[in-house]
Amino acid sequence: MFVTGLVLAAGASVRLGEAKQLLPYRGRTLLDATLDLARSCAFDQLLVTLGGAADLVRERVDLTGVRVVENAEFSTGCGSSVRAAAQAVDPRADGLVLLLGDQPGVGAADVRRVVAATTPLAVCRYADGLGHPFWFARDVLPELRVLHGDKAVWKLLHSGRYPVTEIPVDGPAPIDVDTRADYRRLLSGEAR
């Protein structure tokens, strides 16, 4: 099976006040940590979207083996990043795994479990609710090319147009860094 991984890292980090992709984390940057996770998943194609702070990210983050997709419309929400990246998905792809660039605590084993789902969509079911990574099978990829807004993938997930598998994962959802408090929790070792 040919699987594309997509790491969303185009946001402007408005709530945080600085480029969260570049926050120090375990001797590197937060985005480096997430890209390391993505590389460990051995995707056939790995994409990352950049927008806010793209030049700084290119200077400071190891983008080896990653195809960068620039999203000039990043301020309109993550739907625009998914839409931009969907245009770059290899035509051989059987599906796409969606990861957040500020969520390094996702487990590679959980990524493999969502990819193994037999439904067009899959999502992790953590103790505290649904969360990334998401799986979008080939049949759903055309929908990704027309997404709009900040909660677009969630709307697609809950639309009822496709069967969805919820993959049970022990513990709470991994922290994604939107605020200083989230970052402090991540640094304190609460990856989840």
C-alpha cells in the first residue's frame, strides 16, 4: 500500500504569539520532533505545509525527505493547508495520514493502526475524545482538494458521507501546542 503522510505546519501561531513550529523541544524544534515521528512511520511520500514563518522554518528545521507545500492562504484555516497539500499527493497514494506539526506525542503504532482501517475514514479515539492522526482513503482524497475553513476535516469526518472507524488508543489525546500553557505541559513531559 502506498501511503502519504501530511504534517500541517502552516499556521501563524496567533494564540501563542511566536512561531510554534520553532519552539525548542528536546534539543531541536517542535516541528523537527513531529517530522521525526512522521519519518519513523515510513510513509511512501511525506508532505509538510508551511505558511506563517515559512522562511524561518526552512532555515531552522530539517526538511530532509519532505516535500514542502507552501500555503499562501494559511490565515484562512487548516482547511486551506489540507487543500493545498492534497494537490501534491502522489497519484499512486492509497490514502493520506493527517498529522499536526505541533503534536509530537502521537505514536507511530497508532498511525499504523489508522492506516489499517478498512473504512474510507479513520480517527483515533482517546480517553478524552477523538483526535489525530486521521486516515483518508483514496476515495476521500477529492474531498480534501476542496476543503475550506478551520474545522474542515472535522466537518468531513462528521458529515456522514463516509463510514468512519474509531481506533481506540489508551490515554488522553497527545498535546497539541496552541498556548503557552500547552507548551509548558509538553515540556513537563505530558506528551499525552
